[in-house]
Amino acid sequence: MSLNVSLPPELESRVRAHVASGMFGSASEVIREALRLFESYQSVQGAALAALKLDIAQGLADREAGRVAPLDIEAIKAKGRKALAARRQG
């Protein structure tokens, strides 16, 4: 299959630079590799989104089941300051 595509000058320059580097034998190889990387990226993004959705669902289930407590920011800060002071003394 043959396909002609138009690229903006900056992308054309990058494709030519990759070929000139010797890393790729042709512009077609550069584009094929770019598409493979794009598909891999989409796969990773899809997996990350699925994991995030599971985490959100778990958090909502924990809230519904009463397994969460309000966050006391001042207590967290005090604990951190105490730990920092102890580290500076020791």
C-alpha cells in the first residue's frame, strides 16, 4: 500500500533528521515507528484510565461502607513538623 501524506515543515524536518541520523532507512520507517509508539502510548493511557476508574470506584465504595474518616490537615501538619524537628535534632 502506498500513501502520501503532507507534513508541516517542522515535522518534515524532524523526519528528515531522523533519517539523516542513520537510525532509520527511510521516512516511511520513521512514520511506522511513530505510529507504533502512538499506539503503545494509547494502550498505556487506556490502562492508566482503567486503573484510575477502579481506584475511584474503590474510594466511593469505601465511603459508602463508612471506611473513611475526615482528614485533619492541622494534625497532619503538626505530625510533619514534629518529625522534621526530630530529624533536625538527631
